[in-house]
Amino acid sequence: MLSSRFTKNTLEKLPDELLLSICRYLSSADVLFSFYGLNSRLSQTISGYYQHVVIAKLPYTQFHCICTSILPHVGLNISSLVISNQWKGVLSTLFLNYFSDKMSLIFPQLKHLTFISFNSNSLKLFLNSLQNLPQLRGINLYFQYDGSIDSDGSETLLDRLFSANNNRLNSILFDDESIIFSVDDKICNRFYCNIQKLSLDIKTLCDLHQLLTILPQLISITVTINEDSSIPDNINTCTPVHSLKELQLQSFSPSWSYDELASILKRIPNVEILSISIETYDDERLIDGKKFSLLLSNLSLHKFNYFLQYYNSSSSSLVDSKKIVSSWKEFNQKFICIKNDEKKLIALYTVPFIFSYLILHGTLARNEIFIDSYASQVKMLTLYEVSTDLVDIFSIIKKSRQIQRLNIRMDEKIVPQSLQQIHLGKLPYLTKVLAWRGSSVNMEYFRRLLEIAPNLYHLEVNFEFIRSLLDNEYICELFRRRITHLYISIPITIDVESVVSSISRLTTIATSLKHFYLSLLKDYKASELTILDILKYLPNCHCLISFGIVDIIITKELVSKDIHRWILENSTLYDYKPFFVDYTGNIFRLWF
């Protein structure tokens, strides 16, 4: 009793400035959960945290307390709200259980809403609750994935987004890891004059033309196109969008033609900031500055940014990079043209380089001139056809001080280009690494990656990667201290017994894990008994908040019954901590 009273009195004697300095190391949800309601003075001290609230990465019991005892009292002050489904996948549904019909009453001052890791169906449910919020104008969506999308498809979702909150929204921004939309006849005859700023991924060029038609008051649009398509048949009757001032167009896989790009530029006569990052196969008009200037001759551009990856399929036609650069002299800016090792791939780009999200072939990304151009800007980098040795990766990222996410698509057939030791500085912003397709990885180089990325906490890797890691004591120690988010892909070639055995070892090492997911590749033979075999090792991970298995089939008989009770009766989780269980879209989840 004396100890408890002393601790409380000491905390209350701390000045507000020191208390707020402590709060800087906590999430907004942790601050509210820890200090709100203790007394009037502490509640007043943390009042600044009432304005911007993040509901993410919370234990189940803490989430319940915040929704029932805190948000109803501070909701009047909230202007920015972040709601995350990340890893747990069920938080948004439970959040709606508390607030769905009371959003406008609880959060009347809400101006901006951010969704993280919502699938299409959970997003639709949430959009239905966004009614009569007088100040809500913007929505951001991160890592929005297309799991178990219903028969209405993405077209209905677009309609609900554009008309949400009684047509009050003017800004809708998806990130680069979100659902790929298509726009069809269901909404092509509607007009959403409220939307002024938009960022999203779409399937085809035709979808972009549809968006320009149904959003006549657009001022800024950032769009990524993912599939090939032809120019719409009715292009000559499409109306221009005179309000559009900024377009950022990127496309990583389709091959673009000069005419396709021209069809877009003709519809945006008043654009002032134009950024284009595309690929093409053999259309030399897109690397010819004189021809390209004709596309822009009727525009009043203030800024122009260009990044073209040109694939030259003809073995007899070698493109002269100096000649290419000289053709762009009419532009009052610097252009650089480089070739990859085989001289089949050419990169042409403006300097300074402004594109922060790149998908690059390993040989192109290793070019020193190119590295010097993009390294300071890149934040999300995907590399394909790189060695499993990882040494090639270091020569590419050595100057990428701002990089946040690294996606490595390895190929065992690729021979490392250089085995020399490379001096690497710190990568303080690198928090997420995805390493796929390589059955073996040089653990010594992976150790170096952990050492230079002190804030790396999120790994998505294949099973063989983890099995190699378990044999290295030093890496295991780094892994234990650093990694809190782990996603393991398990191929059909690995038997269930090996998976369970490795997980039993992993849970004794990765004691800092908060979110742990397994992804079973198609046709993997596993059952609900596999779940029980794994659950008995989870108590070793004392910090665990969520666990899941993706693409596991549970029998209809069990699904129709109480899965929560089934787990209680067949495992020791009841002695571990309270939990919530969910099984939808062939994804099994536990939230502790």
C-alpha cells in the first residue's frame, strides 16, 4: 500500500513538461489508456492528445477500455482519427460495434480519417457509418488489401468512397499497397463534383479516362496503372478536365505507347505539375525529346518530371544514349540516360529525381550513376532478379538514407556481381523488409542488414529464410531484440511437422514478437489440428498481440460452432491471457 501511494504521489509531483516528454515515447492510445481519468490535473495535462488519436496495435482488453471509457468523453475534441486493422483484421468491426450509429455524435469535430489494412468489405461497412460529419473532408487509406471482396466489386466501393459523408469528402488518398480499382458502366454516368484530390491504383488506361470523366472538378490526381489496355473507342468525345493542375502517373508493368500517353495529356490542358514514371517496349517516340515536346507544346507546365524504363527487344538495334539526351535539349532541365549490363534496358530520367516508389531490375539499380540520382529520394524500393547472397543489395542501398521499405525478389540463378566489402552507413528509416523467392539466404549479409537498420522491426520472408536464421546464434539475438512483426510464407514442399518444430524454436527466440502470421501457399495440406499444434507454443511470446494463419481451411462443422470455445477446450490459451478469435476469408486470427 505504501509503495503504491508513494508511486502515485511521485508521479503527480512531476511537472507537466516532464510528463509530456515521457508521453512522446508512447502512442496516443497508450497515453490515453495510462493517464486519462486518473485525476483532473493529469487529464488536463494530456488534453493535447485528444485531438489526434491512433487506434492501432492495441491489446484486445486495452482496446475495449479505450472504446467504452475514454473515446466517448474525449471524442468531441478529436479532429484526426487513425483506425488500423493491421495484423488483427477485426478491430474495425469491433470499433463499429461501439460507434457505428453514433459517429457524428461522438466525433463532431472530426476532420480527417485514416484507415490502415482494411479490406474492401470492412471499408464498405465503415463508409456506411460516415454520415453527417460536418467537418470531415479527407480520408487516407494505407495497406488496403482486396481480401474477400464481395460480388459488387470495386466499382461499388468507389461509389461509396466518392459519395461518403453525404458527398462532403474532397480528398481520398490510397497508398501504393492498396486495392487495384476498375471503373465500369455502373458509375460511369455519375459525376462526383466534390472530389478534388485523389490517389489510387487502377487497372487500365481506360479506368483513368473514366475517372477524368466522373470527377470533373479534380485538381490533383496520383494514379498507378497496373495492366495493359487500349485507348478507349470514345476518346474523341471525352471532355477535358480544365481544373486539373497536377498529375502524377506511374505504371510498372504495362508497356506504354506514345499515343496512349497523348490521349491523357490532351484531356488536361491546364496541368502545371506533370510527373510520369512508365515503361515501354520499343516505342522510341517516348525516348525522343523532339517528339515528346509535341505532346507538351500546348501545356503551361511549371514542373516536369520523367522516368522511363525502355526495353529494347531488337538485338540489332543499339540505342545511342548520347543521342537520346541531345534530343531533349529543348527542355530547360537535365536528362540522364543509362543502360543496364546487357544494354537491353535503358533508363531515361530528369534530374533532380523525385520518384520515391520504384520497382527496378537488379542490374539497372546497381548502376552507380543511377544510384546517385535516386538514392536520396527512394523510400519504397522493390528489386527483382537479385542474388540470394544479398551482397548486391548493399551496393544498391548504400546511399539510400531515406529508405523505409525494401522488397527483395531473389533468384538463385543470379550470380552476385561483386563480392567486395561495401562500407554501409546507417539506414535509420528502414523498418520493413520483404524477401521472397530465395530458398537460401546468406545469413552473414542479413546480419549486416540488421546492424545498419537499427529500427527494422517488420519482416516478411519465406520459411527457409527463418530456418537458416535459427542456426545463427548472433542473428537470433538481434532478431529477438528487433523484430516485432513477422510474416512467414510456407511452401507446399515443407511438411507440417517441420513447420511446427521450427515454430517451437522460433517462439523461444522471438520473445519480442507482437504480430505473428503464417501464410500457407496454395494446396498446402494443413487442418485445424495444425492450429492447435502451434498454439501451445505461443505463450513463449509474452508480448504477442495477434497471431494468424492465412489460407488455412477449417471444416464447416467447426466454423458453424463456437471456435472460441473450441480453442479454450483444446489449448492452454485461457491461462495465457483473454483473446478474441475470428475466421473469415480463410484467415484464422487471434487477438490478445
